[in-house]
Amino acid sequence: MSGIFVSFGVWATVWIAGLTDRVNVKIVLKKETDETFSGQFPQLRLGKFYVTELDATIKYRWPSGAAEVRTLNFSQWFGSGILHTKVWIVDKKHIYLGSANMDWRSLTQVKELGVVISNCPCLAADIQKIFDVYWYLGQQPPVPLPRSWPAKWSTKYNKDTPVQVTLNGRKSEVYFSSSPSPICPDGRTPDLDALLDVINKADRYVYIAVMDYMPLIEFSKPVKFWPVIDDALRRVALEKNVEVRLLASCWRGTRPDMAKYLLSLSQLNHANNASISTKMFYVPSTPDQRKIPYARLNHNKYMVTDNRAFIGTSNWSGSYFTSTGGVSIVVHNPNDTTSAYLTPTLQQQLAAVFERDWNSSYALPVKEALDKCKMTAIESSLVQ
């Protein structure tokens, strides 16, 4: 359980900073976070005890001085969904965006991926607008979605007009997207549009690493077929002969039917010279680690093509784009074909990470991975 202390160290640092006169801390959470943190999982009680004893619980102590905290209940606007965004904005110039929740397991027991951008006020100011939308929606009493968003939260940076900045010494075109579309003020590219645009602009390959991949609006009742992303991947593979690789996650929470969707996609391999491959990433665990809920999995949500990098916070199924709060960053390095630079682009870094994972012993054929998922679920139930 040492990971709890790692996580507490992060929270304690923010807590102490928030108690000073010089640092203003604002936190927006999904509404369910309070109950989950308070002990829904017995394995987390140790962490809750230490945090409580030090007067640093996010719900009961932080509002009194260390931070302003608001929660979002997406169900009141969309009938379902949660805030799934994972973003930090620091001093109006530093940013973190990625798959990691602010949870001890994400720091020690879950395979995550994110991006840190330092000393870039223009990007920080733009993603701050997304945070400000959340902050507005989190006020009490609850407010309805506005018919039109205030102009102060609109943006001129999107898939058609990205901002031009220098990242790692390389000229880059960057923009942030957000979901769902009803909370996107004027100019903001919705997450789904950004994702599809990156797929459609690929010339040679599309590599994807994501926890869940399902062509469904899975949290609707009844469940609805939603082939938007699936169709886009099939189309670029068949029409443009773009190589498609998809690496999903295999863990005890994996839905067995996800394997069918992955296998369906890979059935097009070699059709009309298409190249489509799917695998599942399996994180091994000890008996003690199997006692930890929601852990030991590949939690990434990114895509890399031959010309763009896409890092998001959403899984790839319909509900995450229609009723769930998420955010993504898209980076393009135009006309950058030189190899003289010592620092790789974000696209090159992502491609290297994907290739490492795809070619590792942890990336398994779908059917083999599914057997491991089932066995892990059985073993986990035995050690609880």
C-alpha cells in the first residue's frame, strides 16, 4: 500500500500550497468522487485515514481554506455521464493532460500516459477556458446549460486554425478539443471531430492505445450501436491503405464482448490490401496486487499517426463523446522532416512508446488476452 503515501504526498503538496496566501487552488471533480474516496473500497481506507488525520480530505477539509472545490453531475444535463477529464493548469503557464486520475493507484498500479507542457502561457490560457466552463457548471444551485456560451470562453484555436508554438524546439501546431459538444463554446473543436480528423489525415499509419474500444453508446438504455470511429478506421485502411494498429486493455474489468469488436476490425486485414491488427495489453499482478480494485491495467488513451499526435482522457466508445466530460490535445509538426534535431517531437515520442508496447511480451493476441482477463477475474475474486 505504499502507493497511498505517494498519492498523499502529491495531495499534501497541493494542500500546503493552497493554505498559503500566494496560491489559489481550484478543483473540479465528478460528483461520485466524494463517495468513492470516503471508503467505497475497503482497500482505500488506510489512505483515507491518513488524509483525514492530517485535515486534508478533499471534501470535508479543503473547502475551509486549502482549496475551492466544485463537483459536476453530468446526469443532470445529459441523463448520464461523468467528468472524465484529467488536467492540471499551474500558474497560467504549465499544463498536464493525460489518462491518470489523481489517485494513488494511477501513480503506482496503473499504466498511464500524459503530456506536460511547461512555460506556454498561450496554451495554458486556452485550456483554462475549458476549466472555466467546468467551474461555471459546478456552481450551486445547479445551472442549466446556456443556449450560447459567453464569448470569453470561445477560442480561435481548433482543428482548422491551430495555434503555432514551439515545443521541444520544434515548430508545432496545437489545439485542445473537448466533449461533449454541448459544453464546447464557439470555436472549440469537439473531441470526436478532432479524433476523426486525425484519423482521416493519416497517410501511412494510425496507431491507437486505449483502455476500452466499443462501437456502442454503452451506458444508454437500451445500448445503441455507434460505429462512428469504427467506420473511420475501416475506411482509411480500405480506401487509403493506411496501416491500423489498435492496442486495447486486458484486465479483470474488461467486457468480454470487446474482444468481438476487436476481432471484427481485424477481420479486414489483407482485404483490398488493408492492414488492420488488434492486440490487448495485459499487466501482470501478484496475489496482493489483485486485491487492489481498478488497478493493474493499461489506462492509456492516445493515438499517433505518421503526422499527428493525439492524447486524450476518453475511452473509445460512444458515451464518452456524447455525455461524458473529456479533453484532448492534438499536435502537428508541419514540414518537419529533418533528423538533425536531438529532441524528438511529441509524435515521435508517442510512436516510440506505442512500438515498445506493441512489440512487448505484454501485448497479446486478442483471444489469448481474453483468456488471461477471465483468469485474472477469477483469481481476483478468490483473493478478495
